[in-house]
Amino acid sequence: MELISIEGIVVSTLNYGENSKILNILTRDKGIIGVISKGCLREKSKLRVVSGLYTYAVFYVNYKKDGKLSTLTSADVIDYFINIRSNLELLGYLGYLVDLAKNVYKQHPEQGVYDILVSGIMKIERGFNPKVITNIVEIKYLDYLGVGLYLNGCVECGNTSIVTISLKKGGYVCAKHLTNEVIYEANMLKMLKAYYYVDIDKISELKLKTKLIDEIDNFLMTYYKEYTGLFLKSKNFFNNIKSS
């Protein structure tokens, strides 16, 4: 056992005994680790505040390898996500993104999954359009799920003169290889590519029309449903919040 400090976000919790919790923390350097927070449910515990769901912090733990439970000793919170936590809709976005990242990481355990998640959450916390940021995260995660979209030209021949994007073929198509695909507007096709390549941390403003935002959201919702194999309860909860 060694005492380490590690950046991460609590992605799930489970009460343990009368006064403790088991925290599953998605970390930047060691993936998802299980940590017991002893006595954190006691009112005067110093671990009480830092042992909640979605806590984003540097955690100090007595670390055990081989998937065994480590022990939390303390934590320095990086951000409390006050704006998100005070808004039910934003909290729905947060819950969905964390659930999505957790499941993507299980399929493809790479540091980039964590980095994309944190960058997305921080932009939502700072007031950027949560639907746009969520869609950007979703499109970036497709590669990790093995169903990335081909956006550098026609998926069939590479021709850069594309006319639409195909759900079934997983990318842009040109006029020559057009079959029965829905024809999307050029601006939508352009923005899908921008979503994929943008550095989330460098986004300084988002000025997109609602119709375009919704069109991209609907496309990605359908693509995720058809081709990722992910069926997240948080997505249903999240959709109910958006439609209410």
C-alpha cells in the first residue's frame, strides 16, 4: 500500500456499513478505482463533503493495486460545479456525461476518455450551451467505442465533394455513392466535423442556431442508439428532464 494523490471525479457511490461509503472514482492516471471513505456519513467527518457523487478533486488515498479497495484519507476539491448543481437540467447533463464516460472507459480504457469528460463538464459549468457541449463529447467518444464517423470525405471513395452523411455507412457520402440517405444541409455537415475536431478547452464562444443544434443532437441520438450498444438509464432520465 502506498499513499498517492490522484485527480479524479466520483462516478458512483455505495453506502458501506452504517457510516462509510465506497466511491468509484474515474481518475486521470489509474482509470476507475474503488475507494472506501471510512466514516464519511458521520456529520462531523472531514470526508463528508468530498465523498459525494460527482466530486471533482485531487484525492489522497492509501492505494492498493489489483483492483482492491483503496482507502481515502483526504481530498482537495478542484471545482464544486456550483452552477450545475443548482440547476436540475444541467445536473441531468452532468449525470449523463459521467455515466457515458464510465461506460466508454470500460470498453476503451484510455486517458483521453477522462480528459474529454472533464473538459466538457467545465465548459457547461462556465455557462456554455450544455446540449452543444454534450454532443461534442458524444462525437469524440465514438472513436473509443469503435464506431467513429468518417468525416474527411466520402466514406466509400474519399471524394471531398460530399452531399450528406449516412447513419448506416457511418460517414459522409458523395453524390456518386448516395443511396436513400436523408439529405442534410451543408452547415450541419460542416458543424459535425467541427464538433469532432474542436479542442473543447479552447472553445471561447458558441453561436449556433437552435434548429442546427437540435438537428445535430437528433442525428447523434439516433446514431448512438443504433450503433454503440449503450443503453444508459441516465439518458432516459436526462431526456425526460429536457422534455419537461
